[in-house]
Amino acid sequence: MTAALREWLQRLWGTFRKAPEDADMEAELQSHVEMIADELQRRGMPPLEAMRQARIQAGGVAQAMEQRRDQRGLPWLEDFIRDLRFGARMLRRNPGFAVVSVLTLMLAIGANTAIFSLVDPLLFRDLPVRDPGSLVQFSFHYPLDPPLNMFDRPTYEHYRDGNHVFSDLFGLTVLSTRSRTDQDPVNADVVTGNFFEALGVRPARGRVLTSADDRPDAAPAVVVSWRYWKTRLNGDPAVIGSLVDVTDTRLPMPLHATIVGVAESGFSGIVVDYPPDMWMSLSAMPDAMQSKGSLSLVARLKPGVRIEQAQAEMRVLDRARLARAAQRDPQWLRAVIDLAPARTGLDTPLHQQFGGPLRLLMILVAGVLLLACVNLGGLLLARGAARQHEMAVRVSLGAGRLRVMRQVLTESLLLASLGCVLGVLSARFAATFLMRTMVAAQRVPGPAPHLEIPLDARVLGFTIVTTLAAALVFGLAPAVAAFGSAPADALRHGRGVQPRSRRVFGNGLVVGQVAISLALLSVAQLYIGHLRELRGPSLGFDRDGVLLISVNNARAQNRQALAALYAALVPRLAAIPGVRSVATSGTTPLALGAASRFLRAEGFDEPVENRQRVAMNWVSPNYFATYGTPLLAGRDFRDGDVEQPRRVIVNQAVARQYFAGRDAVGRRIWLENERDPYEIVGVVANAKYTDVHVEARAIVYVFTPMSRGSSQVSLRTSVRPAAVAAAAQRAVIEVLGADSVRGVSTLADQVDAAMVPERLMATLGGFFGMVGALLAAVGLYGLLAYTVTRRTKEIGIRMALGATRGAVTRMILGGALTLVAGGFVAGSPAAFWATRLAGAAVGGLPGGRIAVVVAAAAMICVASFAAWLPARRATRIEPLTALRTE
């Protein structure tokens, strides 16, 4: 093995260096030829004939030198290098074709690399722990609520000690903290003591947390990550045993903990988009935090146990907890606990929001790559037809057909490699931009997600495989055409006679491009239409022209003091030029954090088990006018609505559910945990407050004359909200204090933040759809332009015999639309399938028939324009000029 490797390395070295003995050997061979020629001349042979016979007897010097080099080096590598050089010269001779091809491949390969570099760590890559395939994560579903993986410590201990299906069960919660010695934010996971043992993670320094750290009397302990130890603690071994002070908004006081170890390199937790800097023992948390439902639970299945078996046992084990919860809320009897695989990490809002869209984007960019390959295959096939004479000369001079085929494939590989290099560079910027967009969509409180976007062996391997596959796909057709070329015909007729099979294949490539483009355009139209619908009147409020100011009411000591401050603030805000109305509220649409309570209505008997919570918001007068929510019945709040009974306004959903067929105005309702009733004074239109993707839920608006719950100030403006933002913020600070403003935004931005997945898919889908249509148009234009060039003589004869320009135009356009129609027939099933898949990826959109029809119409327009240019060129052909062509 060693000898073979040494020989291979020597031959590789010999391939790239010119041996010093080559000149001596060449001189010796030439001297041998001359000696034979001299001997033949002495025998009476003429000098020229003697030299010819000497060369025949001695063999060619060049051939001998080639055989010598083949023995010294690697012939196949030398041929490959020569093919690359020749391919580079050919691209330099056709710079326009080279630039278009490389940019097309850069876009396609770069898009695939960018999306894969996000999808792989978020959805596909296994955790770097022991046997990740046996890990499962918990979640429970309360009726009408999203699934949550949040449990308290007693429930965790009940599951851990009572199950028979898990070998390990552990929990964690994420904190965003600051340490005393490092004022930068620190991400910390609070974990149970068996966390590291269950995952099989070992310490690089010191020790990891153990079950002993869960004891109530255990000293708070911390394990820091390898990255944090290296970058923030400078890799200092002396940090083991030192104290760290950690603060968090959920901690009543700073936490003092001891660093006991450093986790092994490569382990960054099991929440991939929240990589922690340290892991803290659960015993370090106050008892009040441990009793709250903040633990995310993960377990490892025992060997031979299926996830369905484990889920069935856990539902039985969970009955006692649900029964206790149902004593205060009967809906808990309908709640269920579920298990899901956790081999790639815990699900987070980033997974839930973008998991489906990212998977669909992988399919879309794969379609763009396939379309680019088909397009380039057609261009190279047309270019190969123009090079038939060159290929014929090569074959006639002794080049093997496989050698010619390899040359064409090498040129394709060179194009793909250039596109790959540029694609990897562009993918880094694209992936970073997409990641920032996804992070901006996270509206849940707590630390912002952070996902490492690696450029490692997996990503590079994916890119290289994609590049090689692309080179093979778009280079195979011209390579096969070069392999099957007929030298005699090409040399006799110049351009060669194009076989019918090649014409059919070229037309098939255009049909394929139209089919793929139709699917891409259909998906783009589906998402654009869905986004337009979400932004429409179905919101229940006017999203434009509203400035939002989130305020801190800490300066006011009681409700009366706060009411006095707001009584001074609201007129000042209303007096700002460009402000039409001002209102305050506890929350704003789609801002999250809306409260909910059970409701009992006068004259409506509702079974206890069917009760559902309704959303709550505390608002001031002019709130509905500020948001543009129509008042359907009754009246708005007035400043005098403070006397008993207290006043509320309900939306249509409440009126329909509790007062169907009756007037809700004047009726009374009772809210959970309150004895005194509320009087309904008005009914407003439904508005979406919690989720833009679902129907508006029942909501009750409670009148407040400025309480501590009023933490949002909203201004309806007649100018751009940004134009009055500075003056409004200054007024709030002057009245409520220097630290009273927590944030300033607009309602439009808040709504857009709730639609980031849809906006992302509409933007990228529209972009890829336009790229697909453009590539199909380029392919159709190239085919028709090449066809017009080849049929110049035929068109000249037609026009000489009386054919009109309109007839020639109809002939060219008819041929183009026939290809487009074939693309529609081939692509319609794929387009309908793609729209169904796209709809399911973002929450079950209905079928995309309208989207496919609109995409088909757009494709016809694009194809007609692409065909019109060659048709216009054909009508300008002069018959006499055309008849003189070959």
C-alpha cells in the first residue's frame, strides 16, 4: 500500500513538472534518426527519402516522448488539464455566453447552498450527543391553543418517577442573563441534574452537573460551554471553582453560582437556535420559578420502545394532573400530551414558523436549479450545433468519440465550477440576510434566537455534489450530440444537417422549461395572493397611519395618579400637527400577550365542559376610531362610564356566540373571578388580535379611564407616522418620565412582523418565479433565433413566392405557442401539486387553481414577447439576400 501510494505521488509530481532529461532524450532520439538516415544515404537513397524512411524505422520522436511522459505522469490528469485550458479559451472567445451561463449557475447553486445552510442545522442535522434518534420531546395541547413544551418541576418529577418507557427524562428552560463580570448578554439553560448524563456529554474541564445538584441543599452550580470558555473567559483553567453572579428579569435577586466545569467541545445544547453560554442547576432557581410551568421536557426511549407506546403510557400517567387542573377549568379534560422526535433538537418558534416554508424553499430552489440546467443544456446544444464542423475535424483527425464527449463534459464542468465558486460567496450573504429576517419575526418575549450558519464539510459537500450533478445534467445532451456527430455530413455541408431527433430533443427542453416555470410561477402567485388577502379588510382594522408607543407606567404610584398623568398626556398628543385621534390600551393587535378569561352571559346557559376563554383588552374612548374598527351597534365608551355597572364593548364573535338572534347591547356579562357584572354598551366588528392566520376570536373590550394596565398609546395620523414619532415620544417623556418609552413602532410594521413567513415566501417565491419565467423566455428565444437562422433560405423562398410578413410572423409565433402549450400540458399536474404542497407548508391554504391560471397567463405573455423578437427578425429578411445564403 505504501509503495503504491509512493508511486502515485511520484507520478502526480511528474505530471506537473518538466523532467530535465526530456531535452537529452529528445536529442538522443533525433540523433538516432539521423544515424539511420546517413546509413541509408550511403546506400544510395536520396536525402529526403532517407530521412522519411529513418523516421519510419525509428518511430516518431513526438510519440516516443509522449510514451515517456505517460510512464512518468498521469495521462488522464494531463488530458483533463488540457481540456480545461481549451474550455477556458472557448469561454474567452464567447464572453456573452460565458457571463450569462455563469451568472445563471451562480444564482441556482447559490440559492440551493443558502437554503441548505439554514435548513441543515435547523431541521436535518442530528444533535452531537449519544444516540440522538432515541430522544423525544414533550408537548401538551390545550384546546384552541398551540402546543407547548412547558411543565413545572412537580410534573417533571411525576413523569420521571412514574414511567416505564424512558431510560432518562430531563428538563431545561432558557434564560437571557447578564453576569457581574461580563455585561454582555449571556444565554443560560437551567437544566435538571441528569441533563449531561442522559445526553452522554462529558466535561472538557472539571465536571458536569449530576443528580446531586438537584438536591434542595445543593450549592448552585454552573457548567460553561467550550466556546464561552475560550472566547469570553480566555480559556483560563482557573475559572473552575470561581463564582459567577447572574441576573435575569425573572430572578428576584442576583444568583450566585460556582463554575464547576467546561462542557466538551462541539456541544452547544439541544436548542439549536438558542446556543447557551452556560448550564445552571435547577436547584439554583427560586421555588416560585420551579413551580411555574417553564421546563421543557426531553426523554430517551428505552431500547425496543416505540414512540407510540411511550405516548400512550404518558397520557395515562398524565390523567391525575389533568383532573386536578379540570377542577378550575373543565377544558383541561380535553387536553392531551404528545411526544415527537427530538433527534435534531427541541422545537422552537423558529422551527414552528419556518420549518414548513424552508422545506418548500428547498424544493423551489431545486426547481430553479433544474430549470437552469435545462436552459443551459439547450444553449449548449445550440452552441454545439454551431461547432459541428470543429467536432467533425477532430473525429476525422483521429480523436475518439469518447474523447470528444469528455471534452464537452469538461467544458460543462468548468462552467459549473465557476458558478459554484460565485454561488458559495453569494450564499453566505443570502443565508445571513434570511436568518436576520427570520429572527426579526420572533415576537415572543425572551432572548432572540441565534442560529450558527456553518460553512463546513456538510454544506461544501452538498454544494460540490450539486455542482457535479448540474454539470452532468446540462452537459450530457451536448456531449451525447458530439458523440453522435456525423463527420462526413458536417464537412460536406458546413453547419451540418441537424437530425430530426436533435430538433425534437431541443423542443423538448423548451417544453420542460415552460413546465417548470409554470410550477414556480403558480407557487409565487399563490403566496402573493395569500399575502394580499392577509393584508386586506379581513384584519378588522386599518393598518396604515397608526403610530404605537409602548410606555412604562412605573412613575405612577396608583391608579388615580396614572389617570392624572394620562389626562395631561392625551391632549398634548392630540395637539401634535398631523394627529387625528389618540387612545390607550392594554395591548395592540397582533402584539401577543393578550389576556383571556371565561365569560358567563345573561340569559345564556352554557355547559361547563363547553366553556371557552375569550380574549380581553382594556381600552380608552376613541380606541375604535383610532384603529378604524367599525362600530356595528350601540355606542363607544365615554369618560363617564366609570360608575357601576362597568361598561364593556364586545365584538361580533361574542354577540353571535352568546346572544344569537338577540340584541347584545344592554345585556350583562360576568368575567371569571369577578362578582360584579359588566354592561355591554356596543358591538364592534371582528378584529384579529392574536393570530393573523386564523379567524378572529371572541374578544371583550373593557373600559378603563387610564389604569396601570394601559401600557400602549396609539395615534391615528393624517401624515406618515414617522413624521410625528419624535414629537410624540418627546411628549410622553415630558409627562411620564425619562425612562417611560419602551419602544416606538407602527401598526403596519407590527402586522408585517406577524406575516414574516408569508412575506418571505411571497418575496422569494415571486423572485424565483420571475427567474423561471426569464430562463424559459431565454430558452425559447434562443431556440427560435437559432431556428430562424437555419431557416433563412426557406423563409426567403416563402417570401419570394408571395408569403406576407404577417404569415411569417404567425408561423414563428404559432410554433412558439405550440411549445408553450406542450409545456402547459406537461407542467399543469406539477403546478397543481406544487400549489397544494405550498399551501400546506404555511397552514393549509386552499387549492391553487386561480394561481395556476394566472401563472399560465403570465407565461403566455412572457413567451409571446420572447417569440416576437425572432419573428420580427424573420419578417425583415430580404428574399434575394436569403436565396444567396448557403
